[in-house]
Amino acid sequence: MSVEKPYVSLKAFLSKPDTEYDDLETFLSSGTYQNFELSGSENLSGRLYVKAPEEKQPTWTLFINTGITGNLELSNRSSSAVLLIEVNDRVVAYTFGYGRFMLEQDRFLPDFGIRTALNTLRHDSLKSVDIFTVDRSAVQKRTQAVRSSSVDVFGIDVSKDILRAVTGNAKEGISFQSISGGDYVYSFGAYIEFEDLIETSQSLISYYTEDSYKEQFSWVDNIRRLKNDTKKSELDEVLRAAIDAKNATDLAITAPEVVSWDKISGFSFTRSKGTVYPTLIIEDYLDSLGDDSITLSTLKNHKLFIYDLDSNEVQHSLYKSLYFEHTDASKTFILFSGDWFEIDNDFIVELDRALAQIPISGLEFPTVHNWTHEDKEKIESEGDYNERAAILKSYHLLDKKLIKSRTTTSAIELCDLMTDDKQLIHVKHKKGGSSGLSHLFAQGYVAAEVTISDKEFRKKARIKLRSIRSDLDSLIPLNGIISSDYEVVYLVLGDDNSTVKSALPFFSKINLVKAFENLTQKGFKVTICGVAKERIEPPASTDENEA
């Protein structure tokens, strides 16, 4: 390392292979840019593009001006630039300021940043990780360690966490500093001169093509990016049809990157740009479409606009902001941040093997009623079903009887239904999709765990039971409770026992297996049960939930 060379921090993007172009502007999004030729070495081929700076008044000055004498005038200026370097039949883009928003992102590799980072940093030098967890609700998380650590310190669940970004120190022999990579972008520091960008760019391409990451990070391929363009097109059509039908069951919308939510003022969409929503939910986007049929091209052209408190507007492709889950005959696929991911077949085999260990409950339950009302399909609400099942089968109704525990963030139910044989039954409609079912399995685990660990919770549960029948509190002893005396029963409304496990959404299967493993390790018996739908004549009251 030469001390005479300056230290610079760089953010790099790598173009997709075999991208045809006549002009480097092909790699930029539409806009007006000033451009500069490169000087120095004749081997350095490329161009610098700069966007004219914009000045904007912070939104909070409007409020301040209503309460002061005079007028406060402030402005923020943002700068954006992209340096495009041609090397080895590829284009490496180095961005500065807000320059990444100048790129035509579809022309760049979506896994360049994360893969290159995993190939170049030491596995035991991690400082932070960003993951996308597909659970009862899709969650993005950033975790930071106070010192360089190995990946096990960050509590990653390899069964449902997608590694999106990582920061750490370089491996021996790699001259880069402070490595960070996520999705498209690879960030690093280096002691280099401008002309060294040729060699640096060649190194980046080489690092990306390695597979040394598999030595310590092989688990990242449990859930991996789909590269089959034909299959992607098929899945895109499934997605388009779901949006066209306004079917939000397995669909959600999220900011495609970790954002500072305390600095966000609102959101809007292409079809409703004039309306700024304070929260980001898929129903607002679906409502903005009206009754028009949507094409895939339209979907990909739509934008999600995010506004911060300084009136800065950042736009993202709406397509890249969608989360969608789809299972076909052989595999499970999810769309996130504009990329389709496929689940590793070996991982699915292991999951199915674990599912097979979960027994079907021996309890009997009535079918769940459904009917047609005003040309709309209706299905019996969970509350109505629980009341009817309690009467028909002489089960004890505990639905909506909430109990506050010092160990939980909110009040919870002991269960929905309970038997005299200490079977704790938790009920959920299949129509709630992956999110609802995953909540069901988490609910059963939390309720069982707090029952054996929290004496105050048991005390309050006994009061609830005595309100049903005076001697019923004996089902939950105040002291000396034994977990093996209890069975946690998960009841899914909408599938019978022959299909209840196989028909679960993929990530709900993961959550069921996790709940089963955790509860059985604590001594509980755990079973699952399903009940099919039965069509009936419309009841006198039609206030029940729509299917």
C-alpha cells in the first residue's frame, strides 16, 4: 500500500453480462446530465455524468414560519454523479452523492454487492448485517455488533432470513478497506489514484465471479435469486393477475431498502401522486388503480414515491417495492426488491420431513360454514365458529378473553377453545394467508410458554376459567404446573386433515415447524388439525367475514 495515494470511499455497481449498448447513457435513467470525458491514461475508457444540483426548502420551515416574526429561508442542495468505466466488456458504475438514483438499475447485477462482499470479507469480521425475514409479516432488520464478530452472533435464522447486506473487514490479500455490500451496490475504501480504477474494476469483476463465500456462507443459498428468465416471466404474470384481481392475500408493499422512518413524511403512487399517505400499505396502491386492468409493463413503470421531512422526494420502482409469495407444483418463489427468489429443493425436503413428524389431532371439530351473499363469497368468522364449536363439542370458549402478562408486549389469549383434557386449541382461517397462519403458530407458542413461566399469568387465567365454570381453574394449577400435561392444538379452518399441512404457505410451514420444535422441547404435545368448508344457505345475518 502506497501512503502517497489518497484514500477514497467508493460505491460500485456492475453491469449485467452481454448488455448491448451504443452509448454509455444506456446505463442511466432518463434525465438531463452534464457529461465529461476522462483524461490521463488512454486505457481508461469511460465517462462522468453529473446531474444539476437541486435546492429544496425543508418542510419544517413552513411550520416554523407560522410562529415567528419574519421569514426563515433555508434550502438543501443535493448532488449526484456517476462515473462509468468500461473494462473487460463490462461497465462498472461508481456513484457519488445521490448518483445511484441516476442508474438504470435493470442493467446492473442485483446480487453484485452482497456476493462480492461475501467473497472479499473475513467471515469472523462482521460489523453489521441487514436481513429480510419472511415471517408472519415481512421484516427488514439491521443488526450491528460492538466489535467484529462471526455470523452466529447476529441471530440469523437460516430457514427464513435472506441476507441483504453485510459489513466487515477484508480477507488477507485483499487491499480494500471497510467493505460493505448489499444487493446491487458494493462499497469499499481504497488507497488509489484515478488511473487505478482500471485495475480496481477488473478486481471487482473477478471477486464477484468467485464462489469462496460457500465456505462460510453456504446457507445463503437456502433462499436464492432466480436466474431463469422464462420462469421469471411466468411468475410476473401470476403477480400481475393477483394485482388485477385486487387479491392482497400473499401481496404486500414495502420500501425496497432500510429507511429512517422517523425522517419520512409520507408516500404516494404514480396513479395517485397528489395524495400523500402517512403509511405504506398495499390496499392504498390497489385502490389507486381503480377498475382499469393492469399490464406488466404498466406495473413496472409505476413508481412508489417516498418523501422526507426536508421535502426531498425519492422514487422507487413500484415493482421493486412489492413482496409476493407463490407456490407451484414443485417450488416456492418469493418476489422481493424486484427479484424473484427460489427455495432450495434440499431445504424443502428437510422441511417436509420435519412437517411429517407433527401429528394430526384426534379431536373432532365441526366444518366451517360458507355461503354466497349478493354474488360475494362469505365464510363464517372465527368468532362465530368458535362459539358454535364450543356448543357442539362442549369445549370451553376462551376466545377474546385477553390476559395481560408482564412477559408479553400485549394482552394475549390462553387459547380460543379448551377441553377438560387440557388441550389448548388455537384457531385461524386459512384465508388469512401466510401472515395469518404464521401468527397462529406464534400465538400458540407464546401462550404456552407464558403459561408455564409466568405465575401471574396463570393466576389471571384461573380467574377467566372460573368465570366459565367454578371448578375449571383446576385446569391451570397456580403452582406445580407440568407442561407434558398439555396439548397445543392448531386448528386451520378451510382445509381438512388430509391436506392441512401440505397446503400451508411455505413460510407458514417454517413457522409451524419452529413452533413444534420449541414447544416439544419444553415438554408440550403439539398437534395440528384442519376442517373443511361446508356450503349452507345464507344465514339471517350476513355480517360475517367475506372469504
